[in-house]
Amino acid sequence: KQLFCLPYTDYTVTLDVCSIARGKGRGEAEEVEEVQAAQEESRSEKRKAQLARWRDKFIQNIQSAGLLLEKVQLVKKTVHYLKLSAPWDVLVYYAEELCLRAPLQAQPHPDFNTSAQILQKLYVPNIMADSVPNRPVDYYTCAFRKSKMEKFLGSEDHENYFTNTQRHRIVYEILARTVYGKRKRAEVGVARLLNEGAFKAAFPLHEGPFELPGFDLPPDQLNKRQVLYHYWARWSKWYKYQPLDHIREYFGEKIALYFAWLGFYTAWLLPAAIVGTFVFVSGIMTMSSNTPAKEICESGGRYLMCPLCETCKPWNMSDICPMAQVGYLFDHPGTVFFSIFMSFWAVTFLEYWKRKNATLAHHWDCMDFHEEEEPPRPEFAAMAPAMEENPVTGVKEPYFPEKARISRMLTGSMVIVIMVRLCVVMIFLVTVIIYRSIVSVMMYETGSSVLRTQAGNIANISSSMVNLALILLMGQVYTALAEQLTKWEMHRTQTQYEDAFTFKVFIFQFVNFYSSPFYVMQSCNTGHCLHILSCCVCYPCMLICSKVKAWRQKKALSSVKKAQSGLEPQRWEQDYELIECEGLFDEYLEIVLQFGFITIFVAAFPLAPLFALLNNWAEVRLDAHKFVCEYRRPVAERAQNIGVWFIILEALSHVSVLVNAFLIAFTSDFLPRLLYQYKFDNDLHGYVNFTLAYAPPSYNYSSHGMCSHATNHSKWKELTKSFIFILTFFVKSSDID
């Protein structure tokens, strides 16, 4: 079976150095230019020759490793293809070394769908269920052993015994281990050759086209890719269950677990979205009965506020009537209830995901994945200075001293901390200090009392947008640095490498994406700030949920279709024209950042879960379409959970409890209003006057008469009550964990 493809450009190597005599009769400057041009051409040709030698050596070594190779040289085309496959003996050898799972006995498919079971018991038709053909057979399995070959089911059928995903893993493992130059220089593996440019790509082939045939074909005769497209990746299936077993069979456990987690998270967003929408609608319905806002709007010239600057004039509180009305939508009693609800929701969601994850891991035979000896990364094997015996397997493996690795990790951590602090300082220097100052001055110079009173709000909202643009720019630099540092730290396995890299990048994204809302919180001293904070939270949510990547991919695919016009291309040519799959990091990062926004700052924007739900409904199908139709097929990888992302989600859920308590205590008007209702008036009559104080006599405002400014009465008493509220909120919300 031709399963793997390595496209490359066939360079014609010609070394041509111009001689000095060639420039006789010309000026000296022209001679120098010709010599320089010749030298540059020579260096380019030497580079091409070096890549050709590396490629030839690599091909020779993979043939020595036992892979079968077929070279396709196309006339009038510069890209050529190497089609690879593994014979039976090679598959058997590496299946035992990689501890692949082999079938012992078939078993009935268990039903793990909780919602389907509940609907069945209630005799309610389940419109989400779908009859997907060719469901993979479920087996009892164990680690493959050549000596026990006769014990495994179907071992006599050499052609179909190993699945295509298992064959992909074996072929790619050989490609990742093969040396093409000097081992001490880490000149090993196809990944390094791809970076050097010796090969254009390395990918397993899709199993046929995803388009359905023009004629009627029984569902059980569709290929695996067509089944995924017809029953999963189409928009018409947005309300159907995901065929996780089919996804796992085609893409492997790692990608299947991502889609399982995304679908589970999206389903759990439904109750949060319903409650959040109800809270927001209740705010709209009770807006007219908001006594403080009515007092502000009907005050006219009753409350004369002190000037905001030395050259400014006094202004009337009635000028901010629209902002007072809008602010009530994001700061009313329902907000407190929703914050408590979302704190419990986040912790409960993670606990139930643990159960779902364990169920899937057991069903897919990857519960003991981390207990198996994961092979060392090829880069680690190449750079490790020594070989030592593994105490578990008894096999000699590459070894890197633990102390040296820890010292490298500490050094890398210091670089990361310095880089994060540098990025934050640079971003805040531009957006918070300079930009906000300029915008505030411009608002004051307009002469409008409304713009002057809202200058700080306008500066906060617009600076958050500039802040995000700088975050995205600095993120590219930081990600490249984090990747190099993670490689330098010499992590032994691919799992350790990915977890370290993920943690580094997420720390940067966490600090930068959440810094703007935190700044609004700490700069708000007198409440009335949740409507401002909602803008800072809503905008990045919408940015994260944007479909810019989908647009770019569609644009890239349009060029693919143009390239494929004319003669019918072969399967490997069609797959080469697809977009390279860069893994799941960006997919996880987008949704995890979204999870942080809807849990940490949910008090500021109750509609955030609803927007997240709508986004994720589209995200599931967009990601499905990308993997099935737009991406080259990735190499299937095993996994038993979502890795370090779950630890990050747990940390975010705990942070959300504390932050929501601080939001209610210091950013919201909830506690001051509650205090006023308890002491004075339950209907909040006179509350606006309670929050104001007359200017001290030392202030020279005699020309304007008596003026007022906002204040916090009984500051220390309110602070004490706020801390008591925070402590109670945090303890009660954490009891569920």
C-alpha cells in the first residue's frame, strides 16, 4: 500500500564561476558587480547541491531501513514525488517496538452517550442521533508481540491486519529516525530536512476523494473520508452527534479527543448561555425601574459636578444619563447570581469532563498510554551525549543528564519571564500610558461635556483594541522564541516537549490577553465600571471567535482548484496541494482563551456564553471541514487525554472564582447598593446623592457655586465588607471541587 508521500524539487546543479578575464574591457565597478553576482550564484548552487546530497543519503538510508520506495518523475513539472510503503516484516518489527495495540476479540459497541440514554428513557425522539455507516469494530486488545502472533485476530491477512493509521505511524517513525548527515549536528529526521528545504512536505495520503460520487452508492461502500464528510463535516449536520469512533479511526486518538472535548464543552455552554441570556434580558426589562439611573436622568441641573481639569467647566450629572442606563445592563443583582452560577459551572464542567475523558480513553484502549515507554524524540536521540540502559525496558537509549536539563529549564524560564515582562511593559507603555493620554487630551479639547466625562471610558475601550493588535504582533515573536527554548531544554519525549511548549506560549497569551481587563479593574475606584469592562471582554472574544483563518484557507483552496484544472491529478498531487496541518495547538489555544473570558470576566458580560456557544457550533463544523477537506492528512497520534490543556483549564476555573469575587466587590456597585438598602431605603431613593460629596472649601470653585464629586463613604468599612464577601464567595464556590 502506497501510504506516504515525500514531494521535492529536482534541482539541476551547475556550478559556474565567472572569471576576471570575462570582464576585460569593462569598468572596474562592473567587474566587481559581475564577480559578486557570480559568487552569489555559486553559493546558491552549492546550497542546492548540498540539499541534493542530503536527500540522496536520506533516501538511501530509508531504503536500508526496509521501506519500499517508488519515485514519480513528472514531465514538465519541477515537483517530484516519492511514494513510500512498509512491507510486512518492517510493520511487525516496529509494531512491537512502538507497542501498537492488536485485536484479541471483538466486543459489542458500548453506549456512552448520556443524553441519548436520557431521551430514550423519556421516550423522546432523539433528532441528534445519526446512523453513520461502517462503524469501526470494537475489540479487546493488548500490546502487539511477534512471538504471540497466532493469538491475534486476522494475523494471517498481512495486507489488512494493520490499519492505515498504524502504518502511517510506523512509516513516519522511520522517517523521523533516519540520519542523512552527521548525527552530532542533529542532521537526522525528515522534519529537519523539511526545514532545510530538501523536501517540500511529508504526509500520509488521504483514502480517496471526499466528494460523494455522482451516482447512487450504498452508504456502506463509501470510503472513510467520504463518510466523515457526509455525516460530520457538512453544515447540515450541525445538530448531530459527532462520529467520534470514525474520527479516531481516521485521524487517531489525539485529534478525536480534541473534537470530543470541543463537543462536550459546546454542549455544556447551552445551560450557561440560557442563564446568561435570561440575566441580560432581565436587566433590560428592569432598566426602567432602576431608581439611581432615573434620578440621574431626571436631575437636570440639580447635581453640579466639579470640573475635570483646571481649564474645564463644571458639568451636570444628567449628561451621563445614557451611560447610567447602559451600565445597569451589566451591573444589577442578576449579575451576582450569574457570577456564582458560572463559578460552579466551570468546576462542575471539568469534573464531568474527567469522567467523559476516562470513558473514551478506556473505550479506545489508551488508558495506559503514559505507562508505556514512549520512544525518545528523534532530535533528543541525535543530540543526547550518552547512551544508558533504561531501567524499565532494559534497552540502551539516548541519555541527557537530569541536572543539565533542569538547569536549562530554569534558564529558559528566566528568559520567558523577562520576555513576558518586556512585552507587557512595551504594550502598556504604548497603549495604556501614551495612547490613553493622547485620547483623553483629545476628548477634553473637544469642549463637549459628554466627551469630557467619558474620556477615560473611550480611552479604555479604544486602547484595548490597539492592545490586541500589539499582542498578536508580539505573539509571533514570542512563539518562535518559545519553540527554540523548548528544543534547547532537551525534553526526552514528544509529550513532554509539547506540554512545555504549550505552557510557555499560554503564559504569554494569558498575561497579554487578560491584562487589559485587569487594568480596567484596578483603575476603577468607585464602581460604575462593569459596562466599560464588558467592552474590553467582548472585543477579544469576538476577535478570537473570528473566522479570518477560515477565509484564508478558502482563498488558498481556490488556488488549489486552479492548479488542478486540466488533466485529472493523481491522489498524491491532490493531497500535496492541500494546506499543511500544523497540529492542534492553535485550535486548543483559541477555545481555552475563550473559556477564560467567559468564566473570569463573565460578571462584566452575561452574553459571553451565548456568543461562545454560537461560535463553537460553527467551530466544530469548520474544524471538521478543515481536517477532512482542506488539510493534508496528519500522522495519527495516540493520547489518553488533552494533556496540559486540562491543567490550564483547572487553573482558569480557580482563578475565575477569585476574580469574579473581586469584580463584584470592587468593580460593581452591588455592595454599596446593598449597604444603602440595608441602612436607608430599600428602593434606593437618594442613593445618587449618597455617593456624592461636596468639594472641600479649599477648592476655588466660588465662581461656579457649590459642586460635587463621586466618593466612597465609609471606605475602610466597605473594604472590610468587600474582603469578607470575597472570602465567602471563594470558599463556597470552591467547595464543589
